[in-house]
Amino acid sequence: MHHRAAAQATPNHFRRALGLAVALLAASCTPRPQQTGVTPAPVPAPAVTYTSWVTRSAEFGAITRQVYAHATDVVTRAAAGKARGSWAVILDADETVISNLTYQLERERLDSGFTADSWNAWTKRQEATPIPGAKAFLDHVRTLGGRLAIVTNRLESECADSRANFDKLSLAWDVFLCRPNGGPSDKNPRFAAVAAGAGLPTARPIEVIAWVGDNILDFPALDQSIRRQGDAAFAPFGSRFFLLPNPMYGSWQ
Ligand SMILES: [Mg+2]
């Protein structure tokens, strides 16, 4: 039917149809003069803020799952032949196992950033959500016989609510070490405490086989100065250290 109509069309039919199409296209692209004579304001592109990539992208959830899937493979191989309860994985909490995107969006709407008071109020709400991929990893470590140590810089005074937030989300943990009120944010002493068996049922030294975090300070003896070092300094990433993306905040600021 269609091809027959086309076959019968004369060059004149064709030119008229083409002319009409061009005219319609031109009309749709040309802004019509407003009766008021006011040119409509251009529609602005959506603002890109520090939460945009986490909120809008498919890539964020893809990479967190990718990191945890890779960590699962590596830890499974590393744990082979180790006695149950003889090894552990250390994880950070915020933007590693749990997401505080809601808090970040609330602060953004107020045109404000982090404050200790607003953060404290947020932790009390216990409304952080799981980072995609985290729960499956925690469960897998448990199944393999590993211990889970959460080492976070949430304050000791915020720790009960933080543990409760994990528990609400069925996120497994064995030891949960917060930052002592007035104490150092440096996690290295707490990493050492975990290795010595602090807070674990056996209270015996334990082999830490992997660290997971979103901040360079979540990894033993590292800080931003690694940036100026060569490939060798980064070698543990992907084999013992597993990094989640956090474009919203961190020690890079
Ligand atoms: Mg963190």
C-alpha cells in the first residue's frame, strides 16, 4: 500500500510534501513571538551538585555492586583453608555499608553542609540506607566464617543508634568501633585493636584479610599523600583494600 502510493507520487507531489515538512520543522524550531513581546526565559539545565551522581546515575549502583562482587571473590579465595573465626574483614560504615544520601540532600536543600548537630540528629533517626552490594558481601563473609569489624568515625555517643541502624537493615557485624568522644579520628589504633581481638568473642588475635572503605583514611597507614606516589603504593587496592566511590565528601576536601 505504502510503496504503491509512493510509486504514484509525481515529482510535484513530492516537492509539495517536502516543502510542507520543511515549513513544519522550521515552525517547530522557531520560537513564536509572545503577544506580550517578552522572550521566554531559556529553560536552565538541571543543576549539578555534589549529590547528583549518587542520586541520578545508574553508574553509582553499578560500581558499588562491582566493588563488592570483586571483594567477595578475593575474600573467598583468601579465606580458603583458614579456620572459621580466625580472620576478619574491617569495614567503614558511612558511604561504605550505609548511605547517608538523605542527610546530604536535606543539607543541600538548606543550602548548608555538614554540622555536628545536624549529623548527630540524623544518626538518631537511624534512617541510613544500605549501599548496594554491601549486605550480600557481609552475609557472604559470615557464611565463610569471617568476622566483621565496623570501624567508623561516628562518635561513641552516636554508636548505639548506629548499631541499631545496621540491625534494622539486617547488616551483619561482630564488632562495631566508634570514635571515642574527644578521641582521635585516626583509625589505625582501632585497626590494631581489631587485630588484637578486641570485642570479639574469642578475644584472641585475628588475621585481618581485607579492608573496605570510601575514604583513603579507612585503610591502614594511608592518607591523601598516596596521590603523589607510584603504582606500587596503590597495589593493595583490589587485593586487600576495596574502595567505594564517594563524590560527596571525604578527606580529599
Ligand atoms: Mg565513610
